[in-house]
Amino acid sequence: MNTQGDTRVLVLAPTSKDFELLQQIFARHDIEGFACASLARACADLDAHGAGVLIASEEALAGGKMLVDWLERQPPWSDLPILILARPGADSNAVAATAQSFGNATILERPMRVATIVSSVQSALRARNRQYQIRGLLADNEQSETELRANDKRKDEFLAILAHELRNPLAPISNGLQILNLALDANPETAAIGEMMQRQIGNMKRLVDDLLEVSRVTRGELELRIDQVELSRVVNAAIESSQPLLAASQHRLNVFLPQQPVYFQADAVRLAQVISNLLNNAAKYTLANGDITLSVDVTDAEIVIRVSDNGVGIPRELQPKIFDMFMQVDRNRSTAQGGLGIGLTLVKRLVELHGGNIEVASEGRDAGSEFTIRLPRGTAMKSIVTPVSTATKDLSRLNILVADDNEDAADSLGLLLRHFNAKVRVTYDGKSALDVLDLPQTHAAILDIGMNDMDGLEVARRIRRRTEGEKILLIALTGWGQQQDILNTRIAGFDHHLTKPVDFDQLLTLLTGL
């Protein structure tokens, strides 16, 4: 069916003389009239070129199933106007039944006045033009949706690449810190520093995961790792994360916590992230040397966390939208320090996943703001079992192959595995991994996915095709962590998919399971 905005009037007149008369009338009113010899010809013309109006005599529409079929194939926006020229004295009920089968049909009894036929055609054309306008709006909407989907896909691809690039340098840093921690544990001061660094690397990894899964944030599909936590430790971890930003602007942070320990069920890292995001938000939107207050009140039923500041405030009209994705109060104010505008959206989603709610209050510009979180104390959620300490692990019976084109990541992981007595071979590309692989003697292979010469997926497929290739434990260790990436590794034959930087306790658990 032609989709052009055609304003032609197709005419199935009783006689050629009738059409000539109509054509003369239409010409005086700038209406294009075209004669059709039969209903079949009219339907073919509608398919090829479309039309603004169809005028047909009652006789020409006899047995008009062909036209009914065409009308049923119209797109949703289309409702072709039809003017039926009824015979003088025709059975009105029969004509009405005929008109009803054609939908948008108007009956005009012959003979008719010139003004009647002209006004009827002009009215039908105006209605048809409105249909074309609706079609145009629908097309624009479809185009916009197509562009949005394309932009969303590009965004996901960009975030996946960004997450991959951020995870790659984190991997050797995390591996190296694991090695240093083994030596630092003897000294309480250095052990505390090592724990802090490891904790912050963990936080960075979680933030990279959040960045990669922005779409999941908006749908509230983030995974929580619920366990029993102590409130003051969560708050202190949040303050530790926000301290550089607070110190940079020389803000005074006032903290009020319950004197007694408060235990409850929560994801400690995520809840610390919530509080840290609120502290960072307060620090960004408060002038230097400002006052920020973090207070916690506890009842038998709930925990109430408040973060307030004396900063730029939030206009009343923006407060209902403050938790929307990419929302920022004022991008142009000199006090604003930018950001992606996903922090408060993430805060709201995480609080809601904990079964709580968050509210904002502000008297307006330059009047400061206060965010209030209410969490139920008795939230019952599944806990994640804490991994056994790495100190109890022994890999002396295992031969392990490590392949990664990031040499720092490969070497540091190999060194870390050797510390637990594993026999390790390290290679930096897929082809070398296959060359050195001794399947009968190798218990596990830890393979990067994005190697240049031969990616880890192809290495895994070739291993699985070899004799005894089904027995080896294959672990994908990669910066790619989306659902499609996990599915790809599973199809290629990997047993597990881990993202960089690796949770070493998790890796050791998998290896000692052999």
C-alpha cells in the first residue's frame, strides 16, 4: 500500500458521462478526480498510489468483498473515506448495510446538488489529511524510538568498553595488593592500610559494575549481598570513601551515631555506597568551609539516617525529580562540580531494595538540603556465606595455566597463585596457551577473553575439542561482564565467568574445589 499523502479522488461513476460531469465540477474547486473502470481497478490503484477519497456508485459496489479486504489491510492510522452514490428511491436499509460493511462511508442519494457533492468531498479530504498528519506523527515517533534504541545500544557498548578498560588496570593492582597483604598482615598499621586499599578496590569494582549496568539500576535489578552488619562500620566506610571530597572543600562533617552497636540485615557495601553518595552530593553542592551533618536514629522498628548540609539547596519545583536518572539541580552554577547525575537515582534504588525509602527536604535555593533514609531493622533477606580465609587454602596439588595479554595482570596472578603453592604456567596470548597446554597434567586454565591473536573463547573451544579436554576446569577472567558475555563464555565451554579484578577468595574456592 502506498503511504504517500495522496489527495486524489477515485471515482467509480455509473457512466462515463457522469464521471465527465464530476470531473468538470472538481476542476472548478481544485479537486483531482480519476476514473476507475471497475472495483478491481480501484483496489489496484489504491495499492499502487493511495487516494484521498473513493467515490463509488451503489451498483459498482455490488459484491464488494475485494474492497472490504483492502480496507481491512489498512494501517492503523488509515480510514479511507468512501462516498456511496445511491440510486434514486433505493432501499435505504440495503444501502445502509452496504455502507456499514465499508466502515468510513457516507451515503449520497442521486441526483444531488453540486454544492452537496463538493462539500462532501472537501470534508472527506480534510479528514483524510488529518489521518496523514497522524501518520506523520507516528512515523516521527517511530523514528525517534529507533534513534533512542540505537543510542541506547551505543551507550551500552560504550559502557561495556569503558568497564573493560577500567577493570584491566584494576586486575594487576588487586593481585599485587593481595601479595603485599600477605606480608603486611604481621604489622597492625600496615595491615590496616592494606585492608583499606583492598576495600576501596572492591568499591571501585562495584562502581564499575554499576556504570556498566545503568539500565539495571533504573529497573531496580541490582543484586544485594545481604548479611548481618554493624551500623557504625557501614557509616565509617562511607565516610572513608567521601573523605577526600570533604577535605578538598574543607567541609566540617558532624557525625552523630548511637552509643551502642546496632546490628541489622543489609548489604554493607551497597549501604555504605548510599551514604557515601549522599555525603558526596552534599560536598559538591556546598560552598567551601560548609557544614555537613550525618546523624542516625534507631528505634525497634527502623533505622533513620539523615544527611543535611547548608549548601545551595534544591528549588521546590525540582525536588520531585531529584531522584530521576541524569538529573542535576543546576549544571551551570559555579558551586556544582558535575557528575553523571546517576548518584541519587542509584541511592533511591538501593534504599528501596533494602525495603526502605528516601525523602528530600529543602526550603529552596541557598537554603541547604536534607536527605532522610528510613530502613526497616528486621528486613529478612538471604545472606551470602563469607568465604573461608585465604590463609587456609593450599593449591600444591594443582597445575594451572594462566593466559592474558595484559602481562602485568597475568604475571601478578601467576605470582599470587604460586604463593599458595600452585604450579603455574603464564602465557600472554591464546596461541601460546594452546602450545604449552599439557592436558593430562593441567587441572585448570584461567583465560582472558579479549586476547588479540586468538581470543579466550576460541582457546576454550579448541581445548574442549581435544582428547581429555572435557576434564580441565576452564575459568574466564575478563573485563567483559554483561549477560551476553557470560552466555558467550558458557557456550564456548567455560565452567565459570569471573570479572576483573578477581575476587581472589572466590577464585581460590573454585580451584580448591578440584
